[in-house]
Amino acid sequence: MFRKVILLIVLAVIWEGYARWLANPLLLPTFSETLRALASSIASGQLPRAVTFTLGLLLKGYVAGLVLAGILTAFASSTRTGADLLEILTSMFNPLPSIALLPIALIWFGLGDNSIIFVLIHAVLWSAALNTYAGFRGVSPTLKMVGQNYGLSTPSYITRILVPAAFPSILTGMKVGWAFAWRTLIAAELVFGVSSGSGGLGWYIFENKNQLLIANVFGGLLTVIVLGLIVENLIFKTIENATVRRWGMQN
Amino acid sequence: MHKLAVDDVTLQYTNGKHTFTAVEHVTFQAVASDRYVILGPSGCGKSTLLRAIGGYIQPSKGAIRLDEKPVRAPGPDRVFVFQELDQLLPWKTVRENIVFALTASGRFPRPEALARADKFIEKVNLAKFSANYPHTLSGGMKQRVAIARAMAMEPEILLMDEPFAALDALTRSKMQEELLQLCSESKFTVVFVTHSIPEALRIGTRILLLSAQPGRVKAELENSGLDAARVHEILFDGNMQEGAAHV
């Protein structure tokens, strides 16, 4: 931890030094300049608004994607046709970068949140469904028999035995889905982010670049990095420590 | 009255086009507080037979009755202890594993389940590990929890599928002793599957010998004054006739 902090400081110093030597704020603003721009954007409320907008959109797409993944997995787990369908759909759509669907989404749903949510669902759905399905299939036969031994009803057998037993894979699916969704969202917002008067983080970066406020652009990029780190290393780590790590189930 | 009646049971399963017969025309009865051991070489279908008693497999011929009621599906009146060490729910502590079994099966309400769990954890000497998650326990401890969990459910019959097979010899011997101790404290009816003759002789009050592929009854023995050499002889020498081997 300590070593990493030192490395981060060294990197910041190199950035600062190189930017000063370059002395061209249009190409590369200095680190201190970027921090100042970041602070003033936060103070003006411009950046917090963009962040709130982006996270709200992300949450909608993410949750919708997870719900759909759940439905698809349930279908795949209960019928052979469903399993085949899941296999075909995931092998077709998983390699397709979500951002490639944006043009068609714009035609179908118009300029606005709905197009981005559509693309986000695509980003989350396949990896979440694939991992969840693999998790259910991988539940140990012994555990299944133990669950049946208690005479549980089907819904409580699923929620109290199968879901926790498959949870490590489900969590992996959620993490991968999140990573895809986050990158896709920023990219989609860069292409077009303004809708009904409020823009997201990607739009913030794009707009500031148009106005040649390069320090703000770097501030926006830093914000993207920091938010990504928070979710991946704080939120998912916490969930992981409280569940699969505690239960000795991480593979 | 018989606790468990297995009547002319044939068990088959299909693998693609082929039908395999695991056991054929098996008949036996166990009375209450019997420790009934099913002994046979690997592949004799003894585990399959136990699963059929558990209700996981339906016999293709014959019938299995517990207290005169036919067995149709798995249920908490017949609790299984498996050989595998992963039979505890890894996301629950030792205590919660037992409490969950008691409450989810509807055998006991939660307050009573908590008290029972503690009592049985005490019985298998794991009081210190009550709040531990299964992955922190040794193999022998896990099997002890599984046995405590099964006994706490107060089933009509306990079905044990080589529960000590995955343990080292020393732990195994100790666990056999503990099981006998627990059985003598409360009169459980147990059906115990094993491929080990010494284990069968140590645990069983009665022993059913099965031949291999498909499993047929070789003999049913009352365990008094039996020795391993004699059992071995009956098991691997085909001369004995069915039912003619009551000692």
C-alpha cells in the first residue's frame, strides 16, 4: 500500500515536470493545473452534476441488464431450449463491443437516455447471464441433494440453496458486467451525451475539449479513473470480503 | 413392526441408449434402532440403493416403505449423511448450518432449533467451532457437523453413505466410536453403507451383503460373533445361497 502511494506520487511528479518542460497547456496541462481545474469544476457544481447524471444512467442500465440476465438464466436452467438459446446468444453477442450498437440504438430509440440504456444492457447482460448460468450448473450435486433433503419448496430451494451456492460466479458476472458497462457508458457519452439539457461525464470531457479547456478534460479523465477504482476496489471488494472470501468459496 | 421395508427392489438408470441395472431384486427389512449396514464391493449399487431409500431415485421394480408409507421423494424424515466433505452449506456457520436444516425443513421453530443446534454441537465436541465457517474445519470436523445436523433433525431414519470414507484411518476409527456412542444415547435407526468389512462389523447390528454388478443380496447376517474372514468368504465366494447364510 505504502509503496503504491509512493509510486503514485512519483508518477504525478514526472507528469508535472514533463508538462512544465513542454510548456504547452493545450497539449498537456500540468498536474497542479489539472487539480485546480478539477477543484473549480467541483465547486461550480458542473462536475458533480455530470457525475450524478452518468451514475444514474449507469445504474438504470446495469440493474435492467442484471434483471434480464436473471430471467435468461432462469429460462436456460429450466429448459434445454433455453440453454441452447443462451449459448447461441452469448457466443454471438459477447464478442460484439456494445458501442458498435450505438448507431442502431440511436435509430431505434432516438437521441436520449433510452439509447444509452439499451447499449448498457447489452454490455451487462451477456457476461452476467453466462457467469450466472455457469454458476448454477457448477453447484455441487451433494449440496443439491442436501437441499432437497430438507423438503424445501422450489422457490426457496432456488433462493436459499442454489443462489448462495452459485454466488461466487454470480459476483464475477456482476463485476465483469460492471467493467463493460462503465467503459461503454463513457464512450457512448463522448459520442453524444447531451439529453434534455444535462450531460454526463463523457459529455463533460467532450465539451471541454471543444472549448480547449484541456485541464478540465484531464480532470474529467481523472474522475473517470477514480470512480472506476472506487466501484471496483471498494464496493466489489467489500462485497467479496463479506461473502465469498468469508465463506472460503472464491475460486 | 418394520421401520423400513425394501421389497424386491430393482434400480436401473439409463445412460444414452444403454440401461444399467444397479441393484436387482433386493429385499430386506430394518427394525427400529437397528444399525443396518449394507456392505459390498465398489460398484455393487449400494449407494444407489441408499439414494432410492432417500427418495432421490425411483425403483423401476419393487417398493420401498418407511413406516408402511411408500417413499416417493426426498424428505426430512430420512436424513442423509454423505461421504463428500462439501455437504455443509459453505455460506453458513456450523451453528447456522444446523439451525437452517431444522427450520427450513419445518422440523423445529427457530428458538427450539437454536437450543437443539447447541446441544448437538456439544455432543460432537465442536462447541468451540460453533461460529466457524465450514472451510475452516478439518475433514473429520465437517463430517461430525454433518452427523450432528442429521441427528438434530430427529429423522425417522438416518441414511449414511460411507460418511467416514474420505477421512484418515485414525480419525475414521475415532468417528466410528463416536457414532456408536451417539446411537447408544438416543435410539436412532441407521442405514449405513460401506465397502469396508471391519467398519461393517464395528458399526452394524445387522449386515446385508451385496454382490457386484448388478447388486444382489448374497446374505443377511446378524452381527454377533461374526469375524472378518467369515464375511469376506461369504462376500467373495459365490457358493452361498440367498437367505441361507443367517448365522
